[in-house]
Amino acid sequence: MNFIFFSPHFPQNSTEFCFYLKEAGVNVLGIGDAEFNSLNDRLKHSLTEYYKVSNMEDYNQILRAVGFYTHKYGKIDRFESLNEYWLELEARIRTDFNIYGTKNDFIYNLKLKSKMKAFFEKSGVKTVRCFKPSTKKEALNFIKKVGYPVVVKPDQGSGASMTYKIEDESAFDIFFDNKPADTEFIIEEFVDGIILTYDGLIDRNGKIIFENSHLFEQSIMEVVNTDDNLYYICLPDIDKRVRDAGHNILKAFEVREKFFHIELFERKSDGEIVALEVNMRPPGAWMTDAINFSHDINIYQEWAKMITQNEVKIVSSAQYFTGYASRKDRKKYRNSHEQILNSFSDRILYYNNIEHVFSRAMGNFAYQFRTNTYKEVKEIIEYIQAE
């Protein structure tokens, strides 16, 4: 199998996906803008060949790189980055070279939040009411229906970037008069709730071969807009309502051979599950590692098996709560790094700096830890983030 991995050097965990593809006998062909000598040794080992481009946004350069690999190695079987940012480029390359996977005719259903709504309705899962206005008058008419507060966000994007909660018409006037002219926004009704994700792997036949759920008790939008700490918890069990909603959404989108990450609200007022958005990629922010720790598996290896073997049986112990707690450089914390390690040395699995591009949402420094109970994981989060 010839697998082109686009941007294998970023984000960091791309190395693991490449490594286990190589272990499964795949020709892993890299395309990126980093110098080969700057790649880590594990990634260098994983790549059969690496093609450096000067600008990853220049489609002609990528076209030439894929053409070079096709001439040298034969038909390209897959072209992936596992990164939200490159979904359109992936689809375009797959279309131009007739490579298996999502192509130009479907990609915007997975990229544009406004287009996801029809698939949520098809799935039967209740969804956040949203509208993509052409004019300010249209926007205000929609807001009149749903009432303030509302959420405004780019139709295309991830990570709560340029996402705002608008409390009243005065705040909306300020937003509308100052929004970037080159960015299309949607307006959503505000849902007061926690986020429960449905993550996993679905094979070429549409069979879900692994499933998992994360809990976000904070609003990532608020974390980004207030430059606050973030935490989340990888759960050992999946709420039946989340599983049922996830199954129905995947069926509506007719997803095949994907790592998926679906975000759902549990509404505080009535406990109803409400669909927010789908992401056909691995979850970010160390969540793939959290899956490994909670389930005692190697999800990178299982993903590679799915790509190469299609039908895979994953045995999961699913017994741990794995927490993530970040800290911001601008804040002063009650407990030092040394105190955290001394207090929870047997439960802390990993800690490190966060890549700058992700730091507004994910923090400047973060800890990952594993416990047997929800109560204990919350205690560690509170200790790490106490100010």
C-alpha cells in the first residue's frame, strides 16, 4: 500500500500514525514544508521517502509531489493528513488522482457547519438551530426566533477560533460591523450544557470497530475568549444516548474508513442530547493518548490495522478515567510543578508544553493523568489549576 501522509511533522502525534503504518508494512510517503533533518528520528524511520515543499498552501507544489510519488511508486492508495485544516486539499488531491476517500463532491458536508445540519436532521438527532445569514436583517430575524444569547462562529473552522457568545443587539452590532469580510459566519442558538464526544474508528464497510467518549464540562468558547484553563476527561463508559446519537449520525453521513470525532451537547435544562458538529479526524489535544490510557490499547496501531486490514477486532478494558488539565503562563498557581508531581506521581502519565498554535485553547503547559474514579480525576484537576 502506498500511503501519502501530508504534514507528517505536525501536529506532533502524526509521528505515531506514520510509525504504525510503517509497522503494518505500508509505504509511508511524506509531504511537508519542514527540512528532513528537522524531523524526529521515529518519524524519519517511519517514512519511506519525504518530499519537501516550500509552501503547503500551494496546490501546484502538492500536485507535483503526488505526481512524483505516483511515477516512482505506482498508484497512490491513500492521501491523508488527519488534520481538519487540510480536509479540502485532501479531497482535491483524491479527486484529481482518483484516490480512495472523501472527494470534492462531499467534502463541504464535513467542513461547513451550515451543511452538517441537513445530515443531523436525516439522522433524527436533535441539533442546534443555526442560520447562515447573507444580510444583517436576515441575521436579526433569526435571532428574533431563537432569542439572545446566540453564538456566532465561522462556518468553516475548528477549535473555537473567532467564536463568540453574543448577549444582546448592541453586542451583535459591534460584532457585525467589525467581522472579517473574508470569513463567512453562522449564528447558532445558545445551548447551556456540557459537551460529550463520540469518538472512534469506522471501517470500510461502515462498521464501528471502536468507540469512546470525552467529557468537557467547560465551554471551549469561553476558555478561548477569556484565555482560561482547560480540562477534559476521557470516560471509561459511553452514555447510551451518546452512543445511539453517534451511530445515527455516522449512518446519515455514510462515513467509511475514518477516525471520527462527534461533538454533542447534553442540555442542562432537560438532559437532552443535541448535535453540535462532526469532525472526520482524530480528536485533538492529546485525546488519542487519553483513549490509549483509558482503554489500555494502542489506537494508533489499531487505526493502521483498520487501514490495511479493514476488519479489526479491538479488545478494550475501558476501566480508567483519564484527565487533561492545562495551565496558562499568565496565571499564578497555588501548587508548583514539583508539588503536583510529588502529590500524584503514581497517576500522572505525561506532562509537556503545548505547541504555541494550540495554546489559546489548550493551555501553555498541560498534565495527563489516570484514575479509577471520576471523583479522583476531578480532585487532581482542581489541584493542578488552583490559583
